[in-house]
Amino acid sequence: MDKMQLLSGINILEDLPVSQLKQVDAISTMKTFAPGESIAPASGGSRLYLLKSGQVRLFRAQENGREFTYDILTDGSIFGRTAQLELTDSGTTVEAMQESTVCIIEEDDFQQFLIDHPDVSMAVMQVLSERLQALIRLGEMIALRSVKYRLLYLLLHLSEKKGRRFQEWQSVDLEVTHQDLAQMIGSTRETTSATLKELMNEGYIKREKRFLRRTQHLYVHADKAGTYLHDAG
């Protein structure tokens, strides 16, 4: 797959004609990162990243050495920062969770592209607004909700972000560990593991092999989870 095809898969660029995609092609460089590799360190410079394939996590390092993961991004997402636009702030590190390919655009080039294409500017602002609302919601949950509520809300959110519906069940098509989940809900791995077992016993989630694959996938009972979150809210 060539670079033009990759660019057309980015959410904010998917409606652009070929002529404008060529402009993005001219100002961007493509790079692939290995799992665990830092893509955009907290002390990094001003540039934008377009995630074509893979999965990355956005996290902040706390004074006690723990990491707080506040979002996971997948194919088609945008992150990074410039002087006028912060999709990830200066305290955030972006790390590849699996092999990830990104297009990198320097600040000045991206700013000029937004000036020339105001429709893309609006799409970027929509991404920023949605991410801010999700972060506010996550902060409210960590402060006010039980671990069970927070974890079930997160799993349902992740299944909606990247998953497929199988009757009443919705898959979580993201590679996340118990530690990843714990870091996103402000809990410990041990408590998160115990709560996952509780949710499984109560029929809110399940694990099973999909098709001919050997690995197990996590599923959320979307209707049952939604009812619990509504009633508990």
C-alpha cells in the first residue's frame, strides 16, 4: 500500500480529493514504531502525528512514578501539538502499544495547510472537542464512581471505539492488558483483575476464541452494561 492510500485512511483527511492528499504527502514523513517505543515524548517538539495503523496510548507520568493512561488511539487518529493547537499537552507521552505507522507533519507546514483548508481545521477542532469531553468524563468517574462502574464504562467505551457487534455482545478489538485498564481507571492491577472476574461472573463480559484464532477476545454485553451504567448513574 502506498503513502497516498495510507493518508486517505486518516479520519480528518478521508474526504479530501487526491490533489489535496498530494499536498499532505509532500509535507509529511512516514515512520513505523515498535511496541513500547515512544512516538511523541512529553519533552518532544511541536508537530502533528497522523496514526495510519496500529495502536498507541496517551499517558502522563506522576510524581510517584506511576503512569496514568488517559486514552488509547487506533487507526485514523491524530495527536501531537503546535503553538496554536494541543491535541496532546506538553505533559503527555505517546507510546506505541503495537507496531504503529504514523505520518509526521512539522508545525509550520501543518499550520499553513489548515489555513489553506478550513474544512480540515473544523475536523481537527471536532477531534479536540470530543477528546476533551471524554477526558472530563473519565476524570469525573475516577473521582466519584466505584471501580466496577469505571471498569465497565471503560470496556464499553473501548468496544465502541474499536469493536464489532455480535448480537447482544460487542467485541473489544484493542490490545489491552489488565495493567493498561488499571492505569486508565485509577486503580491497581490486582483490583482490576478481581473486578474483571466479578464482571465475568455476573455476565457483563466474557472471553472466547473468535473464529479460528487461538487467542481469546473480550466481549461486553452492550445492553446489560448500558442498563447497569444508567441505573447506577
